[in-house]
Amino acid sequence: MQTIRLTMAQALLRFLDSQYVSVDGVEMKFVAGVMGIFGHGNVTGIGEALERSPGSLAFVQGKNEQGMAHAAIAFAKQSRRRRIYACTTSIGPGALNMVTAAGTATVNRIPLLLLPGDNFASRQPDPVLQQLEAGHDYTIAATDCFKPVSKYWDRIVRPEQLMTAALNAMRVLTDPADTGTVTLALPQDVQAEAYDYPAAFFDKRVHVIERQCPSTNALRRAAEVIASKCRPIIVAGGGVRYSGAEAELSAFAERFGIPVAVTQAGKGVLPWNHPLNVGGVGVTGGLAANRLAHQADLVIGVGTRYSDFTTASKSAYREDALYVNVNVSRLDGAKLDGIPLAGDAKATLPALAELLVETGYTPAYGETELEVLKSEWDREVDRLFELEHEAGFAQTRALGVINETIGDGAVIVCASGSLPGDLQRLWRVSQSDAYHLEYGFSCMGYEVSGAFGVSLAEPQRDVYALVGDGSYLMLHSELLTSLQEGRKITVLLFDNHGFQCIHNLQSEHGSDGFGNEFRYREDGTGRYTGAPLPIDYAAHARSLGAASYKASNAEELREALHLAQAETRTTLIEVAVLPGTNTGGYESWWNVGVPAVSTGERVVKASEAMSERIQQARAY
């Protein structure tokens, strides 16, 4: 048997450089490169391998471990899970900084390969710098924290273990149903140990992503259920995009005249002005979709995991509604006691349509019912886009200016705060993959890093990060990386002086507002009720090397956007918006815990109202 003598780290890179995926006969390289921040736990191991023998793998220098991992997530998401960047860190805090990103990837079903350094396997120098010492179990290390948020976890304590671990890693990373974070903990001494690896281990491997289709019996059962209902609604999620099933979804909906509501991950799979696209559904949904959902006797879920926002805490749909769930994941397919169709959307929808055609199925919607609902909601969006406030610049007005200015092909990236709700309801997207929301984890700090990751995936497109001031302050480090890599992004920073989304949430449930606005402490009370903190975000961006502008009204914002489009480097536009000018709920509800006992009368009343609403929602 022919062998190649390499260190474990060198072997890992050579293996990753030989991995490909094939979808519908189209083959592409799976691992684009490695993002990393070096420390004593990886610099002389995988760091040396990246320096001396990277193959065709690109190296991207991160500035924050969580930030670079979020960029890797965004790269994979924008690439429809068919390309990835791996991430390497030292042990201890460097590794633990990626735990949040690991949760983000796993919740969103996005492939993410993490390669954190780990303690010495030999234990000779124990305890080393940054090593945890658990007196009850000496095998525990910081990297054990990745276990709950990983789809596959392994620790390579001998160099030959890499071969089994690497193959298992690829199994999970390329699995449409069970992908997420893969963590391979790499003890720092083992990274540098040599082994005679079989040469065949480094042969080109093509992982074929098959399009699973449900059995004929399962399809027939589903078709019979659908044919027995008269008011169906389709809920389209991210699985439609990852499958590439936009055309199949459109054909299925048009063939039977079924309205399509979308989740955050599914928005964009149909153009906003498609006659059957009724918009976002659930807590961040609009009137058209939510009213149709309330009346639907059947929900056809396509590639959705039915989060509480999509189901409005299981109150969005009729209690007696039935569910037919097209999903590659059996976990998601079984939700809401639904009829699972375990299959890929692109393969399953045409097969299901063929059987429905045989029944002569036609829903019982009125001739103009959908058109009237959609037109009513379009007028509401127009109103919010034009809304003016004497006290300041309305957030919905700012979004209207941005939406009409940046162009259909531009990609927007967002994740947290009040912006995702406004975007789900109001943003008009015409092109697929132009709406990039991380809302499974709604992870603050994803936005700037995510925009950089999207720009790596699609450098030919304009990329905009829409971010609140609170989320920007949490994590903006990869703005510098975008400058370093020459990958222009435009950061639209909405300054409303704090965590106003959560401020609104607490106020809606009886609070007078506490701990969520960026204010000075007020004399006498000791609380954060003084003047707002005067932060110059545009100056901060300039200090990092970015171009920057400010806007406090529609005219200034429009001009700033045009100036930003002419820039060749990363640009930040600081947009001063009036707190509380985001959109509210449209006939939806969200179950949040409200104290049953409080000295605040409004809190007690809110708790009583919440208890009443819970009784009206589906129990499981």
C-alpha cells in the first residue's frame, strides 16, 4: 500500500482540498478554504500546514472567532450549502468564541466545519495555558462545550484517527437533512505528529447529494388529504432555496391556484409581485398571509421547520387544520402532527402535482379573493414606506428608500432586532438569494460578518448589511476583514439608541422600559434614563479604513446610497431613525413568559391576557 508521511494537520488539509459535491450532475469543489485566528494551540500545527502546504485552499485571516465563523456560515448559506469554509482557532477562549456560531449553524441547518485547538493529548505539560482542569473528569476540555451545538463532534487524539473522523465529518456536512456544525477538536501536539497515511485517503472524493423522493404510497396519502380540503396554503421555507426548487414551487402553486406564504428563510423563492405570493406569515408576517392562514384548513409546508414565529406560537392556523410536510428532515416533517413527505422539494413537488392532477383538484378560493388581499397588503406596504414622522426619520420610511434605490440584484443581510420583522413584512425582493436572513438563531452580531461571507460567495453582487446599533456594537470585526480582502460590503447602520426591539417587547407586556436603551445613568434614580449616548458610528468606521456617510432623512439617505454605490471599498451609512417606528404585529401573536406575580399592575394584566391567548393556541 502506498503511503504518504504527513502531520495530522497537513493530512487534514490535503483531505479537505480533495472533497467535491455533485448535485444533478454538476460537480463543484466543496471546501473553498480555511478562516483562522492563530494561537499557541494551532499556530505550529494547522498554521504551519496552511503556510507550507495549503494546496488550493484559500486562507482568510479572521479578526474575531465568532465573527469569522459567522462569515463561514453566510458563505455556505449563500452557496446553498454546496461550499464551505472551515474555521481554525487556538484552545480556550479562541475556541469558545465559536460556540455561538456553532449553535447558529446547527439551528439553521447550515454546514460549518470547526477545527478548534485542544489540550495536549500526551498530557506531558499539563496544565497548559488556557486548559480547563475538571477535577471530577480530566478528559473534559473547553471543546466539550461544542457537543450540544454540533451535529458531529470528535477529538483526534491519535493522528490515524483523522481518517475515520474526516469521513464522518463529510457525511454530516453534505447531508441535506442532518447537516449543521461539525467540530473536530485537534489537540495541539497531535496536530504536529506524523503518520504514514494511505495515499488513497487523499484521492478526489465526490459526495453525490441525491434528491430523495417519498414513496408512491406516501405521495398518494398526501394527495388524498389535499384533495379533501378546500382552503390550502403553502408555507415555503429555506428548504425550497437549498433544493433549488423555486421553479417547481411556482409551477405547483400556479397549477392548483394555492397561495404561497413564506418564512424568513423562504422569502425570495417567489418574486414579491407573483400573484400567489401572499408574503410573510406568522409573528413577522403581513395581513394577507396571516388572514389566509387563519382560515386555512390545510397547510402544505415545504422545507420549513415550523418555528414559533412561523406558526405564531401555534396560533396562526385553524386548530382543525391538517398539515402535509414536504421536508428532507423527518424531524421537521413530523411536526404539528403532520403527514410527512420525506423528500427533496425539487423532486417531491412535481410527483405530488402529478397525483393531484388525477383528482381534478381545485381549491375553493373566490375568483378575486387572493388578488384583493394581496392588493390591500401592497397598499399597506406603500403607506409604511412613505410614512413621515415629525419627530424624526421613520424606520419603515428608511427601508422604503433603501428598497427602491439599491437594485433588484443586491443582497441584503440581517439577523436580529426589529429589522427582521420589518423586512419580512415589507421588503420587496424579486431575485432569488437576494434576501439573506439568519433568523433561526436571530444571532446579534451576524450581520456584518454575514455580509462579508456573502461577498465571498458572490463577489459579483452588491451586498448590504442591515444592522441595528446594538448588534453592530456587539460584533463588527469582520468589517476590517472585508477591507483587507478587498470584498466591498455596505453596512446600513440603523441608530435608534439601543436594543429597541426588546424595549418594545417588554413595554408591550407591562414594563415601563428597563435596561435596553443606550443612555447615561440619571442622577437620583441610578437607572439608564438620562440622555442618549452620543456615538459617532460613521467616524468609527472611518477609523478602520471604511468610507462612511450619515443620513437622517429620506433625501440624505438616498444621496448616501448613491455615493456608497460609487465607492470601491467597504462603506458604512449611519442612519438615524426614530425609536418605535418599526412595524407591529398583523393579526398575529407570540407566546412569551410574562410574570404571574408583579408589583406592576400592567404586568399582571399582561400575564392574564397571555394566559387567555395560550388557551386558544394549539397545544402541540
